[in-house]
Amino acid sequence: MAGAGLKPSPGIDSGENEGMNSHNVQRELLGISAVWWREFKVFWREKSRIISSVVQPLMWLFLFGSGIGASLSVGSVNYRDYIYPGILTMSVIFGSVFFGLYIIWDRKLDVLKAVLVAPVTRISIFFGKVLGGCTDVLLQVAILFAFSFLFPSINPWGIPLAFLLLLVTSIALVSLGLALGSLLESLEGFQVISAFLIFPLFFLSGALFPIDEKLPSWLGGLVKINPLSYTVDGVRGALLGINTHPIYIDLGIITLFAAVMLILGSILFSRMK
Amino acid sequence: MAIIEIRSLTKTFGKIRAVRGIDLTIEKGEIFGLLGPNGAGKTTTIGMLCTIIRPTSGNGIIAGFDIAKHPTQVRQNVGIVFQDPTLDTILTGRENLQLHARLYGIPARDRSRWIEEMLELVDLTERADDLTKTYSGGMRRRLELARGLLHRPAVLFLDEPTLGLDPQTRARTWEYIRKMAQKERTTVVLTTHYMEEAQLMCDRIGIIDTGRIIALDTPGNMIDMLGGDIVAINSPSPPLNKILSLPYVSAIKTVGDTIEITMKSAHLHLAEILSLIDNVVSVEIRKPTLNDVFIKLTGRDIRQEDADNGGGWVETIARYRQRGK
């Protein structure tokens, strides 16, 4: 492997060309947990970030949801309760993608450099980051679940299933964020991604409106190809009993989405300069 | 016992031949200095040895492992302190070391003991639980040194360990490096372009210029190679031939009204020389430095390269990019 290193700047080898034995597996697991531990420490330290990430969805629910809900309900469900699953999904979308994109900043500050020269493969570092991001996001989701008693239509027994759906979605979106973060050199791309990816993913997921035959067909079509529509549908099914597809179909589609994103993310992250 | 063996190591970036075939053997326990101007290939060489950069050709063995075939084992056996700071500033000093300990697979039962030991070695025990963003430049460097040595590597690579520090902090940092090298007889390979510091610190030095090692010896031997001390005498009419015929004089160079005599043991022979010259205006005796060695070998001053950055734009641009944030 006298590599044909014709790249213009130094690439970083991950050193994966050794046979995997139990010692190596143990080392990689420790590496994954190290990165995970770091992300959790950082998350826990920035309390203001946790608070704002919970307050924002609560404002959507109570200020936006209650306002519209005063004159609107969907079927027999109050609008505010109706968008609760959508707002949970929104928290997961924003939290996960931004977490992943944050590595642009890590790279700028050289924080990742010392981690990337450790005797741990890039894939493990990637998985540690994914776990770290999911933990952050799901803690926020758990806090939002704690407020679910304020929404009379929510069925608390559906929470574990909703949690599972949101976990898989978070894995997919943290991976997506890391994949994009591996490609981008500067924070300028951040705005572009926010405007052209994150907001469309959110608006086209049916988080704020029902997906039925009343939708214009172009909008209905876009919603259908958005994988996050299936998260919203599944979570709404679990918590409110309102779903267009059987929940196992929803779960299947987002699991597939997560698998594709994990593979894409680990490839791009391994190639990152 | 050789801990590092490099054979015709080469790295090409596009059309730029950053490293052009380096051969080098470094013994266990040595403090080895790679000296050269910016862009000479020092950082690229270290990058290849740490398996961060893939060599274009040639090979290297570190602690018995091939850098191309067994990068993971090589990484386990080397510690690195980068030129630019890489601490996690949202974590405390101790947490930075804990992260590193896990990444390098240090067993849980040893972790906290090894960490305490290293914190003590670099005198950071009292500040260990403060966020590293509150540390001074010198403290950050020390913590990075501690981190580089935490997993007890066979070789510690230091890329310009004192760059950007004030002179006092620089001197202290070198003290720490020496202390750490003595612990467990760690081999230290460092790059620097502070010639005086290299002269004091290193057992052996390789001078690197445009991607090649052009001299390899102890600092003492390198300086002796110049033929002794330099005596600069300012006088209007020195008898040049008479002086040159003296057995202990090896060279004379005339710079305007001043002659520079290269000679052995200047302090013993100065009186005799001065007796040959009339109208001496001033006399200066100078011990040659590694910078004189560099000038002799390349015809250029090593620091001159800093000013005009001749040829060294790959490393220079990389550095500006990292600084300019």
C-alpha cells in the first residue's frame, strides 16, 4: 500500500488494514465510548444550549399551537395536540443535523486533529459522534415527553414506540449532518444547508398539517418522498392513533433511510481531510 | 537499538516534492532534532512517521512496526504534539487527558494514576479541573506535552514545540521536554527553527533543506566542522597572508574593513594574532552556532527563509489557514 498520494493536502489514514481480533474490537469499542463520552461532557456543560433547545419547541406548541388551535382542530383532535408529534420530529431534525454540522467548527479549531491520530479507526470515531449526537437529541426529546401530560389527546403508552421512531430518525440525521460537515470547508455553507435542506425537510414532513387528499398534488408528492414524513406519521400514530401508513411501514422506511445515511456518513467522514 | 529506521522516504504533493528521499536511523532514548527553514519538509516528514500522511514511496519502521503496513500499532507507539494547539477547550485539563487515555486504550485501572502522574510532571495538578480555554499559552503547551506522553509511547514527536511562546516560557518548556525524555527513556524527535535551542537540547541533529537531509551529526561535531571559533578584527591593513599561514587558522574572509578569521581555540592564540596586526580598531570572538553551519551548507541564513518564505509555501499556507481563524 505504497499509496498513490496525489492529493493536494495531507489525507489521514485510518489504519484499518489489520485483521480484526477481539483485542482490536475492544479497542474500537473503547474508542467509540471515548468520543461518545466527550460529546456528552460538552453537551452537559452547555446548559444554556439544552434549555434553549427545549424552550423553542415548547414555544411552537404553546404559542403557535394554542393560537391556531383556538380556531382549528384536526378531526376530533385539538390542533395544538395534533402538531405535538410534528414538533418532536422538528426538535430531532434541527438538533441532529446541527450537531453533525458542528464538526466543521471542530475542524476549524483543530479539536478533531488530536482525536484523528489516535489508534482508533475513523469509522469508530464516526460512530462515537453519531451516538453522542443521538444522546443529546433524545435527552431533549425526553424532556419534551415530560410535558406530554399537558396534551390531553396524547396516549402515554405510545411514548416508547414514538421514542424508538425518533431514535432511528436521529441516527439518520446526525449521520447526514456529519456527512455534510465532512464535505464543507467553511461555516458559510451552514446557512445554505439550513435554508435549502433543513427547513424543507421540516415543512414537507407533515409536521404542521395533515397529509390527505386536500393537499395540492405537487405538495403531496414532495411530502411522500421526504423520509421524515414517515417519522411524523409513525409518531402521530403511536401517540394519537392517527396514521396514514401502518407503523411498521413507517419504521421500516426510516430504518432504511438511517442505514443509507450511516453508510454515506461513514464513507465521507473517513475521507475527510 | 534503532527505534526509528527510515529508508528513501518520499512525499510528493502534486508537482511539489516536499520530501525527496530521506534515510535516517534514530536510536532509542535519543533527542533528535530536525532543523530547517519553513517549508523544508520537516512537518511532512513527521506527518508520515505518525501515519497522518501517506508516503509516496520509501518506508519507515517505528518501534518495529511498518508505518504503511501497521499504522494502528505505529500510532499506539508514538505521541504527537502538533505545531498548532489541538486541545479541546470546552473540556478541563484532566478531561482532555481522560479522553486521550480512552482513545489510546489505557486500561481503566491505570487511567487515573497515569493521568495524575503526568499532570504532576508538567505542574498542572492544581489547574487540572479548569477548562483549558482559561489556560495560558505555556500551560496549554505543557498539557499537550503531557497528553503526548500519557500512553507511554516509544517515540514522542514534537513539531515546533516552542513556536509562538515568549522566550521565558520557551526555556521552561524545554526543561519539561528534557524531564519527560528522561522518564522511561522516551525517544524525542522534534522540529524547530530556533537553532540555539536545538543546539542545547538535541543529542543529534539532522539539517533538512528542500526535502533532503544535508547534514547529520551531533551539534558539537557540526560546529567543529566549521573549523573552530570566529574572530572578527576591524583593521585597515591586516597582513592576510601572514595570518593564513598560521597552523591553527583555517580560513579568512574579508567583509569591508573587517576580517573574519576561522581558527581553533581563539582564546589561546588571540594575543599572537593581534601582535601581527597594526591599528586594530575592534576585536570580537564568536563561537559559531548551528546557524553558521546552516549558512555554510546552504549559503543562506535559516531565518532569512522566514522573511521571504522561499519555496516553503505548502507549509506556510497550511499555517496561515490555521492561524487565520
